[in-house]
Amino acid sequence: MNTTLTFRAILSPRGLERDRSIDIADDGTIRTVRARRGPYDGFLAIPGMPNAHSHIFQRALAGFGEEARGGDSFWSWRKAMYRLAGSITPEQLFAVARHGYARMLRAGFTHVAEFHYLHHGPDGGRGREMTEAVLAAAADVGLPLSLLPVYYRTSGFGGEEILPEQRRFAHASVGDFLSTVEGLGAATAGIAPHSLRAVPPADLEKLVSGADALLGAESPIHIHISEQEREVEECRARLGRTPIDLLADTIELGPRWSLVHATHATAPERDRLRRAGARVVLCPLTEAHLGDGIFAAREHFLGGGGAAIGTDANVRLSAIEEARQLEYGQRLRDRRRARLATAEGAGATIWSWLARGGAEAVRGSRAGGSRLGRIEPGYRADLVVLGRDSPHTLGHGLETVMDAWLVAGDDRDIEAVYVAGERLVERGSFAREAEIEAGFAGAMRALRAWQPTVI
């Protein structure tokens, strides 16, 4: 490749640096970053954002299950999700996933960790078709993907048997699950015990040791935890501890661990995660959509904790909107401004924190390969380029452009997105956009049958 790109500024680990050229090697990694004045390939280049948590099939759920029905909650939404999960075919999943992954690229996400639990056929029959659909969709649009197969065995903290609507997710034992992981070969980056509702604590040690043997001791491990108050209450009632304390008491946490949501983590629990080097994966738009609550991000940030963002249910796909929701949630909670800001402002600080955490969440990934999340030599050349005269950065200089994008901007302010040095998005458009949109529309029309209230 041996490409050189020059920008009026870049967001490096040291902050905003003016007049920089990025030399990209044949393998798509950054060879050097050096001072250089024009001609320019863009205004401001910032690191591509890793998406650390996605259930891509749930993109087809957006807009369903929104009517008020008694004490509507996460748990009634989950019933609508099960109806979708029980009916979607591999062909439909490919169309939905390809559309979602293309939209992620357009929104500034340059890597995705897919928390994949829609393994089997509708009757629970084994096969690779659903997994292959997800992998093929990401490859088709050029979005690097870290596949995290999910272990799911029970339907509650008491070890209850799985429900009929969960049979596409479930494995009968750790050994059964590890056979699935082994069968996927090099496609698998790490593993994901779904949650402590779905994974008995007694299974964790065997699960981790099995992953070590198959994938290596550095392979990432992600888990849903402490997302809902009811979840915390049930875990405490059944097992005598909160989910986070139960996890940390059962297995040794460390930098390979990413705890998704952790919405209701207490101050001692957050401190425990930071000491272990584990991080949280926050999904602010989904957490708002599902009414989960607000994670204490300011306290975690000021304490030096690591965090990444994910799009989870994929109702709305935008890296900057996830960052904005994260900051605004803290402002609403505290009724004060600039909660995650430093003296350099909020936009650059939050983006850099989340990009670094996202890179750590997928590190060790055989699918991920290079280091991510920074504009530095040796890191993959994943770049999001903001325009100087785009709708929400117009009139701003380098000192305020990231703050303007955070509080007012959207994907229209992105001029280009590069993955491994290849320009995949050009002013909001991606290759074969019409074909991808048409495929998604066809899949959505077919999937309406699972929604019982369609007229």
C-alpha cells in the first residue's frame, strides 16, 4: 500500500497535533507520523472507534415493542426479542447484519466485537449457518469483526432449564460449547459467558480454561452484568451476592475481561474492577432505550478506570451519539455540565478514552490482528476524518471542533472513514449502498411476520 495521508490536524495520544502526515505500510498499519504541511487529505483525523458490544440481529427489532403495556420494562422487551430470534433465517440475518455493519462504518466505527448468541436453528439444531451469515456480512462491507461466541446454559440464577424461546442460544454444557468454539476455528476471537443468569458460576473456571486452551490466555472475555436492578436483586436473593461480586469471587478478573453495562455497580465494585484491570463496556443509547439506568461514568473516569462503548441492540448506530448520551447522562444525573471533560474539553477527551478502551476490549483477538484505537506507529490505520465546513463544525477551529461535534454533531460531519488505510466511506456513502439497503428492506418485510400486531 505505502500510502501517505496528510491532515491539518490529528488527534494523537498527546492531544491535537497540527500539520501531520501518516505513512501507511502495505499491511495497513501506521509506519510513521511526521510533521508536514499540505497538500491536505482532510481537516481533522481522529482514531476509528472500536464497537465493543453488538447483537447485530437486534437491529431488526427497532420500532417494535414500544407500545405501553402495563408495567413495561426490559423484561417485556425481551419477549419481543425472543420472537425475532426464533424466526430469523440465515439469509435474513446476512441482510440485516450487512446493513448494520455498513451503517457502523458510516458512523465512525472501524471494528466490531459481535457478542454472538444466535447460534442454532429454530429447533436448536446445530449448524454454522447463522454464524457464517454474520461473518460474511462484516467481510462483505470491510468491517473487521471480533467474533465472541456466547455460552448460554440456564434461564435464571437458580440454574433453571432454558426456555423454549432460548433454544437457538443454548448449549447443554461447557464441553458442548467449546466444541462449537473449536469448530469455528480462526474465526473466533474470544468468548462471552452471556450473564450469570445464563451461566452457573460453577461453569466459569472450566469455561475459561477451555478458552485458554483453544484461543490463548490473552483472548478477550466479555459478559453482561448488573444491567438491571431486578437482575441484581435476584442474584443477591438466590446466591447471596451481587453479580459483580459473585463473578470476582468466582474467577480471577484481569485485563482480558470486559463487563458489559455494569450499570448498577457500586463504588466498591467499580474499585474492584479497576484494581483488577478489567473494563466496562457502556452502551448508552441501548441503556437509555431499555431504561436500564445510568452508570457512574464520571467516578469511574476520574478513578482511572477503563471503558469502551458498544451499540448493543443497534437501534441507533452512531459513535458520536453514544459518546454524547454518555456525557449527557452524567449531566442529567448530576445536574451539572462537563462531567467527563478535562481542561482540553469534552469531545477529544471522551473520544480518546473510549477508543483506547475499545481497543483493549478486543486486544489479543486473532481476528483483530493489529493494535487499534490510536494514531501511532504500529497501530492499524483506522481513521475518521471530520470536515472543517460540515454542518456542525462550520466556523470552529481545532480548539473547539471536537466539542462542537460532541454536543451538536452527527454522522454528516464525517467526510471519510479509513480501515487499515483503505477509504471505505466517502461523505456518508459506502460501496453498493443501494444494494445493501434493498436487501435490508426485503429482509424486514419478510420478518414482519414475527410481530403479532402488524396490520
